[in-house]
Amino acid sequence: MTTLLSPAALEAALRDIGHRRYHNLHPFHAALHGGRLSRDQVRAWALNRYFYQAMIPVKDATILARMQDPALRRIWRQRIVDHDGTGDGDGGLERWLKLTDSLDFPRDYVVSTRGLLPVTRYAVQAYVEFVRERSLLEAIASSLTEMFAPTIISERLAGMLANYDFISPQALGYFDKRLSQAPRDADFALDYVKQHATSVALQQSVLAALAFKCDVLWAQLDGLHHAYVTPGLPPPGAWIPGMELAS
Amino acid sequence: MTTLLSPAALEAALRDIGHRRYHNLHPFHAALHGGRLSRDQVRAWALNRYFYQAMIPVKDATILARMQDPALRRIWRQRIVDHDGTGDGDGGLERWLKLTDSLDFPRDYVVSTRGLLPVTRYAVQAYVEFVRERSLLEAIASSLTEMFAPTIISERLAGMLANYDFISPQALGYFDKRLSQAPRDADFALDYVKQHATSVALQQSVLAALAFKCDVLWAQLDGLHHAYVTPGLPPPGAWIPGMELAS
């Protein structure tokens, strides 16, 4: 890409990255939604993704700390409110823990992240590091995977409820909320990126930021697939189905 | 200090730092409250302190990004809400701009920070850097100057209103709000510090953090005093009374 894209063409290029690299294309997700995972494989997914969820407010506060404009901060801080909630038992992170509760993980064990796959930790930490170190524009652009979230969430809700008798609608409350929150967040971030990526170099940087973020999500599923599906080799220290979870 | 202090003794040691090092002891503050500053000297203070105010939400978001506990983040994020407000024209930063408005500074000029004393910038940046780099406990402890804020704010409100006919109660709205916000914030931070500074080394670190923060405030007044009072030598580039403020 060596010429400046129109805002509409930039949006199309961003969407194209999603069509080629978003983690709905990963075999683990197809298996998750298609009912081909065992309960323990679903548990491994929920356990590992907890860490991603837990670091989202940290990631968003890191971005907030880089914003000099109070009006921009007011909009961005809503993401932190959504995830942390307004009191005990509220917020996206709490809703994720209701899912791990329903899958019989002790909360202490989940929150300790003791059983996490190292690759989950590395990928999520790379995301937080990215939004700390790169430009604010790249940090905002890296959130644009939310443009593709509603489709995957709808598939996930329908697929998991239809296919797993151990998953209840209550356990998937996190995704219900995200169906309305993600498009609002994505719309704002997409407008910001289209407005501020005003040179070829800046447009390249936002496209690369979205590709980077797709990698972060993809790598987590690679880790789950390798450890718990094929060949099914959890690394030393990671959670193993059936292990004693003394908290 | 080589023995562990009780929580009450630690609080007393923290208060002692305030009694010896808080910026209410600075001659610039005595002159500000006592009505001995010219309007231009008050303007220099308001212009420079804007940058401190503007970076407070950045500082608090930096601390927020270091907190792993949603309950702790929920409490801390209120500081950001207080400063940024809930919409245009609201919040502590906006109230500070009403003060600089009333002192006839164009907003663009204030927000640009073009006329800032370099020492103001260095001191405030050192504060943000401190909360990014040191332990979370030290970051929280560095906010404890708010324990001493209500006294100085009461003096300031009464002194400035009595002594300066160019200062209205509306222009000091920022401080009205802080009279209730600062004690709430300080109470929480003090409890946190008393609860978490459980070793001699940790207690020394929180005492040093508060002394550091007192230095940050003091250095800003040193800069103002040198530039605008005695000897009255604003460095090149800094705001000078009477200069043209094309925005």
C-alpha cells in the first residue's frame, strides 16, 4: 500500500484483515461452536480466556493514561466501567467468572491464573505492552477486532447453547452484554481511526495494529488447540482435566 | 526508622511529613493567600498549575492500569470521573479552566501549555513517572498529600476571596468541590497504605513516596517564586505578564 486510502477504503481494508485473520476462522472456534469439544476442552477455553478478560480493563486504563483530551477519556473510560461494573457482582469480568463457576472451577484457582497456558499469558501481555508502547492511534486501532465480535458472539451463543447441555444461558451472560457494548465501542474506534489515519504511514500503522491484535487472539486459540485438542499436550504447570484444584 | 510502626504510628509519621514539607509552608502560598501577590502573579500560578491539574487524570489512569483488583479499580476510577466530569463543561479540569478564563487567559493558550515554566512540566512529569515505575503501594501513598489539602484549600478560598477583587467565588469552584472529594480520596488511600505497608521496608517506601510528592508540589512553587516574585526572572519561552497571547 503506497497511496493514501479514502476513509471508506481504509475501513474496507480493515474489514478485509478481519475476514482473513479474525479468530472465528480458527479450527478451535469452529469446534467450540459446533459442539465438537468435550466439557473439559470448553473448561480449558474459559479458564484461559479469563486472563484475557481480566487484563482488558488494565489495557483500557493504559490507553486512558495516554489520552490528553478529557472528552476522549470520558468515552474510553466507559469500557472500564463495563468490565469492572459498578459494584461487587457486576461487570463483564464478574460475568466471565459466572461462566467459570458454572464449569466448576474454584474462583480462587481461576483468579490466581496458576493453571494458565504460558502462551495465553504472553499473548495478553504483548497486547498490553503494545498499547503502552505504540502510538495512541495504533492502540485505539488494535481494539478494532470488536468490529468482528457481534458475528462470532451470535454464533457462539447459538452454537454453545444448542450443543452443550452443561452450558446455560446464564453462564453466557458475558456475551449477551457484549452484543450491545462491542458495536458501540467499535463504531467509536473506527471513526477515530478513519479520522486520524491521515497519511500512508499512519494508515499502514493502523492496519498493522489490527493484524497484530488478530494475532493475539489467534495465538491464544493455537495454544488451547495444541494443549487440549491436537496433539493434546498441556505444558508442565498448566491445568489438566481431572487435576485436584486445591485453592 | 528501623522498627515496624503500628498503623497509628505510621499515620502519625505521614502527618509529620506533611507538617514539615507540604507546600502550604512555601512563601509563595503565604503570599497567595495573604493577598500580597499581584494579579499577574496569581495568573502565573493558575496558568502553571493547569498542567498539574491536566495530568492528574493521566496519573490516576496510570495507577488504574496497575491495579489487578476490579473492586480497587472501581474506587480509584472515581478520581478520573471527578476530574474529567460526565460531559462537556463538567469536571475538575473544566473548573480549573474557569479560573484561568476569569484571569483572561485564552483557553487555547492555557491548554497548549506553551507558556508553562519548564520546572512545572518536569515536576509533574516526574510525578506521573513515579506512579508508573514504583510499586502500586508507593503510587497510592504519593497521593496522600490530599490528607493536607482541606486546610490549605480553606485558607486559600477565604484568603483569595478576601484579598483579591479580581477573584470571584465562581472562579474558585474547583476548590469548593475538592473540599469534599479530597478527604474521601485521602481516607481511602490512607487506609490502604496503613493496611499494606506491613514491613519496615514498605513503611519506609510509603514515607519516602509522600516526601517525594511534597517535593513535586514544592518545586512548582519554587519555580513560580523565582520566575514571578523574587528575583522575577521568567525563563525564555515562559509566559510574561503583558505578552501578546495569540492563540
